[in-house]
Amino acid sequence: MNLVNGKILDTKECDDILENLEQHILNTMAKGSLNAETVISACDKVISNLDEDEYLSVIRELGIDDDLGRMYIDEFKQAFCRESLMHRMKMELSDNFSEMSTYNPMHKDFTVSSKIMPLGVLLHVAAGNADGLPAFSVFEGLLTGNINILKLPAAEGGISVRLLSELIKAEPVLAEYIYVFDYSSKDIEHIERLISVTDAVIVWGGKEAVSAFRKMIPPNIKLIEWGHKVSFAYVTRQGITAEGLEGLAKNIADTGQLLCSSIQGIFVDTDDMEEVYEFCNRFLPVLNKEIAGRKTKAGIGIQSQVALKLYVEELEGIYKNNKIFRGDNCSLIAYPDKMMDTSIQFGNAWVRPLPRTEMLSVLRPYKNYLQTVGMLCASHEVQPLTDILFKTGVVRVCKGENMSIDYIGMPHDGEYALRRYTKIVHVEK
């Protein structure tokens, strides 16, 4: 689905727009800057008039159960109301984000004025996972005054175009700041045309996607990466509680382990596999209960894939020394190694030994891929363990049940998005 100037276009019409895209963008730039207040007002109107049942139905079609869908809608409403957006703008860009700042540089006899300005034109290459809708990336680009081009992921479900259309309906002036195209990433000719008119390309995705776009983007165009990340839990003997285990299980069950902030596996603070097995035996019933309580079950196709992967794990376990702890619709796989990787997902997590004394050396090689750690430890252990984790590249430590819950003003992967989408200009007076 393609959206240009607030209208849904077919492929032929999009190709015609693409031929003159540079001129369309120049015409918009010549009209002046997009005011943040205009965007904030539009977002607030969309939130106020949001048809929750309609969006819940669309989210349901993407395979997300109603409870998680409602949580996404609630988080969206909280994040994009006027109060939240103003708070975020001030936190990420300063209290006077829309004003010119004038000062006298040290040891100089002239005055300088500086201002935060948009980069110009952003191409958002969206990922298909549920960790934030592609439209949200465009909202951030609009807040910073940029013209935005969104390349939709496959099987997106149409929800982004729906949201952006509602935004344009609320503030029609935004129409010329929003372009949405559903070209395939394999359509190199059209993708390169989109890249050619931008100031920055924002890539949401794994290292393959980032590498592919890095090869296409010329040196004079900025690449902003929001790559796939891996998250896990870390458990110490003194920190294990019934409530803490339930929190870990809730994250695994609620997210299906599909988000960058989802628990892929659990490291236990030990070098003794018997303690790992002991943990698995204690945690499995908790996970089993949480998975069983989910209203939406994995489809037959996913169940078949999981069953096949577990069968392969059993066969390989003969020489890998791994051990599978099976529940009704979940499992824990205990490995003797200390590797970091993704899990089988959908209620199937790995468990590995990792003494705190080896944490830095083991995890440091994964520094650019780590995101969130669900910590299950005693209160006096939190500070020393988090100090080590942050040195490995981890950017967030929290309770297990909060790992996939956002809050207003929270950085994304350790950085503020709005800062990355702006530049600071200076004028000498």
C-alpha cells in the first residue's frame, strides 16, 4: 500500500511520483519549516479519536493476542499524547528545542547563535517485527521537522498507512511530509532512487539488512542503524524468588520472544551444570503455567517448526551434552557452553552457566547486539552486576516482567532517536 500527499496510490502512480520526487521535496522545503506544535497537535487528535476496536482487530490479524494488543494500544496512546510528546522533546532536545540560543564563545570576541534543525529528508526502512510499528519511526521524523519516506516491510498489515492517514486527516499540512512506498527491498532500482533524495537512511533490522543498505548508501548520505538486539535474563542463587521467576515467565509468554527486548535465554551465576539443571527444574513449572494461561496459541505451522527444532536438539544433545526440559507447550534447553544466541522462541528458552567473574569476557564480544537484561538477584548484588553488564554493551537492566515495557523518555538501544534525526546549526553575528 502506497501513500503520497494523503492519497492511496497504485504502483503506476507511485512510479510517476518517483520520477519527480526530488522536485516535490524541494517544493515542500521552500515553504518553510514544519512546526513541532503542528505534529504534536495532530498526534493528540489521533489519540483522542482512536478507534481501539478497529486497531485491535488489525493487530489480531498480525497474530498478536488481544491482551498484548491492548497493551500496545495503551502504550501508543500514552507515548503520543501531547503531555508525553512535550516531555520527550524537552528531554531529548532540551527545554528550548524550538528556539535560537545565543552565546559568546569562550576566548572569542564575537557572538554565535545556534538552533536545532531537522536533517532534512529521512528514509525509514522498517522491520517487520512487532517491536514498534513502522509509523512510529515516521512520527519521530515528523516531530523533528523532517520530510519522511517510509519503505514498508512485507506483511505489515496496513496499520501504518492507516495511522499515518489519520494523522494527515487531523493536520492536512502534514500530507507533503509523508511518503509511504511498499517497494520490495529486492527492488534495488526504486530503493536507490528513494535513497538519492534523502539526507539520512534509517534502517530497522538485522545485520544483513544493515549491510545491504550500507553498500547502497553513498558517502554523503547518513546511515542511522536501529539493528536487531538480543536480550536475556541473569539469575543468581540469592536472587531467585517465586515472584521473580513469574516475571521472567511472563515476558517469555507475553512476547513470544519475538521482540528485541524479549528473553531469549537465561544465564545462571554458576559454573556447575547441576545448578543449571536445578534451576531448569524449578523454573519449568512456572513457565509452563504462564504459557498455558495464554489465550492465543501458536499456529500449527509454528508448532511444527518448534517440534522439529526440539527433535534436532535432542539428536544433537548426544554429542553436545545439552539437556532438554519439556513442558506442555514450552521447554528449557540447558547448554554447558556460554554462547549468546537467539532461542527457538514461542516459549522455548536456553539456559547456560555464566559466573559473574566471566561475564565481561564472555559477553563483551557481543557488545553491539546486547540490549536488555532481566535481573533476578539480591538487592546488594544489583550495583556490581549492572556495572559489569553496562561494560559488556547492555543498555538496560530491569525486572523480568518489565523488559518489554517502554516508558516516556526511555532511550532506544541506549540513544535518543530525536537527537539522531536533527543537527545543530550555528550562525556567527
